[in-house]
Amino acid sequence: MKTVFTFLFILGINIFLSAQKVDYKNNIIAVDGNKIGKVEVQKQNLGLTKNFNLYSMEGEKLIIAVLSTEFEGDRNDNTTMYYRFTFLPTNQVGIFKLSTLGMEKGFVNLIGKGGIIDGNTLNANKVTELIASKGVSPRTAVNYTLVARNKNWPVELKQDRSIEQGETIGFFNYTGSMGGQDTYEFFVPDGVMVAKVSFAGGNNAQNFELFTARDSVRKVVQIPQKDKIGSVSSSIDPNLLTLKRITAWLVQNNYL
């Protein structure tokens, strides 16, 4: 009995000593007194929701966290919202829950206790651990309505990554690169994700892998390009020409 008590006592001390104290003041996150990052808060929907950017203390953007409305709500939990975290230096993306009543505090605690910041950048292994231990995999919402429009208008991709055809019909996001493939997500204007695509070859891509939320189907779609294209300089996206072809296909097939 004494041995068990001693073990539990030592265990309790170790847990206490290993616990990290996260402080947050003037948008600065500090862990055990050490400043690790600065938070930029972007209010949305008249302040009812918030998005977050995290910068290192040297000013490097490390994380973008945005409210994700393309997922089905958890019927057993109406106190949290889904957020998509993009970990910029490591090209990783994870979905996390943040409290509806304390989004900013939840973001700060998740980052502070995750131990993912390493100086002026992120620790890729720690980010992987955080996604595996705290991330969630919610079901994608599949109900959405396309905006009414004149399909005779050309489809245009704008500087802010919105997609227009006479009016705004959606937007796209770059989510990272892995194994030589770039991945993008396409959304209708109200924020519901309608398609996720991956392709290799940049502006000379011959096909793309497509997953559509509505059909829950993954397939490969051909986008043949006869003439090899050299380097393309675009402030919108380096893969702009391929993205235009993919967007046109999505519009033609009534996904966007």
C-alpha cells in the first residue's frame, strides 16, 4: 500500500512539473513565461465568429485558422465549431474543434499546450502529433445550392481567389503539397466545400484527382494539354492555368 501511495505521489509531482502555463496578453502567447507567438484576430459575421493568424515573435506567419462551415455539425455537441488549421511552414492541415463561447482562448490553449513552435518556425513532428491527438475528422456537409447565373459568361479567377462568372460563384484555397502533388479545395460562396482536387505537373498537368462532397466519389479526370507551357508568373497562383481548366470542368459538370 505504501509503495502504491509513493508511486502515485511521484506521478502527481511529475504531472504537476510537466504542466505548462499558458498566458495570453495583448495578443501575445507565452508558455512558462516565454513568448512564443503573436495572434491576429479577424472578426467575421459582425464579430460573432473569428478567424486567426499566428505569427512568430519575429513576424513570420505560421498558422492560419479559419472557421469551416463545410462540415456537418456534431449532433451531440452544439458548444463547439470546426476550424481548419493550415500550418504554413510544414504544409500540413488539420481540423480542430474550438469552443463557440471561447474561440480565441481555445485557439491560444491549443497552440500553447501543443508545443509546436520551435523558435521562428514550427516543429513538423509536433504538428503531426497535434493533428493526430487533437484533430477531428467530421463528415462533410453535402447540401448546397448553386447560385443562379449566366453560363455564357467566361469563368474568371480573381486575386482574392474568388471565382466569378458574371458574379461570384465560389472561391478556392491551396491546402499544401505532398509527394509532388498540389492540393486545392473549391467552395460555393456560403463556405460549403464542393470539391477537393490534387494534381502533379503544375500548369502542364494532364489529369487531376477529384473528390466531390456531394457524390462522395473519388476519381481521376483528364485535362489533356498538348502544348508544353513554360514558367507562368501569376500573383493569383503559380498553377493558375491548370486551376482555370479544373474550375471550368467543375462549372460545366454543375459542381460549382
